[in-house]
Amino acid sequence: MSRRQFNWNGMRVPYITQWTAETVDQPKIIRIFARGGEGIGYEDEHSVTDRRDEALWVRSGLGQGRGRPDFARISSPRQKRAIRYSLCQVCGKAVLNCRDDERTLHLLGGSTPIAEGETTAAPPLHPLCAVESVENCRFLQRGWAAALVEYSPLWGVAGVVYDPVTLDPLPSPGRRPNDLTHVHIGDELIRWTLANFTAVSLHGVTPVSPEELHAMASEDARRAVTGGQRMGTA
Ligand SMILES: [Zn+2]
């Protein structure tokens, strides 16, 4: 997948933002009886692409940069890739090895501080990219919380849980704005979940204040400049 940067109306489009060309029709959700028991599925389900970790996955196309960016939606394949390889959700480049202590920066919507063990589908990001998000993203303008995190193991999925009796989608009990329901990989509800994203849990959490975030971003910018000069003279 390309990590080219795309701009829209003079603004950088985050790596994980979904583009309109990537929207595909979602098949009808049906009840299925498969090995392991009952759950939701698609009539024309493909075991390789539609199901992972026992959950049914939304279908999505790939066409980053095609159509227009839909800032309210996140690309499922790029979110998964960003979580798996610790890529910045804004620029799509690796965030590991950016700090001597190897902690990663996380930024979540809502002003509640990030809790130890909190689960999230938001990939990490660079301090400079985080400041850019806080300034440009209208969802974050209603409040945000940042933290440095020591480790973030795979925890489960973020998606929509369907009622096992009525097959109606159930409302999310999420603690942050726009949160989908987070379902642990070992939870029996996973079979009734239409997964959009991979979720991780955050451990070794140290909150980062707005002042600290700006200081980290300045340090980031300074390093980028000296790094650039070094490359220029090589
Ligand atoms: Zn970045």
C-alpha cells in the first residue's frame, strides 16, 4: 500500500482516512451456523477475506487518493496495517525508533484522560502529526487526551455487535465519542460482531499535557531539520 501523502483543500489527508472510491456495498447480515456455533455472516462469505479472529469483517475497497477524502470515515485495511506495523495514523510512516525509550504517542478524542489498559482502535502517531490533527480535526476540537504508551498488544476488534435474537445492531457502550463497540478476541460476542477495526490495549500509560505535546512536536521538528541537514551533506 502506498504511503504517498495526499492533500485536500491545502490540508494533509491522514493516512487512515477513507476515500469515497473505497466505499463498497455491504452485504446483508445473516445468521449462520458454522463450526464453533451460531453467529452472523454473509450469504456469499469468503472465508479468507471476510472472517478473521472469528469475527466477520466489513468489506472495503482500496483506492487511497481516489474520489474525495471522507474525514468522518476510517479505512479498515489501512487502520489494520497501521496498528500491525506501528505506523502513524496521519503520515503512514513508522513511529517506532522515533524515541530512545521506544514508547509510542497515542491521541484519543474526548477529554477523559487515557486510562491504564484502555482499549482503542486509534493507531499511534508522531508528535508533529498529533499537533496537526489537534489543530485541523474537527472531532478533536471538542476535546482530546494524549499519552505515551509502553506497549499496546492486540486486544480484539472494534465494530458493531448484532443482537443474537433479532439480528438488530446494538448501540455502542463506548466511553469516547464515535466509539464502536470493543469486543475482546476471546469473548463469545465476537461471533455476533461486524468488525471494522483492530483494537489494542494501552499499557504503561503516561498522560501528555497540551504543553508537553507541543514541546515534543518542537523537538520532533528540530530533529527533522538536523536529520535533513545530515542527509544533505552525506
Ligand atoms: Zn506521522
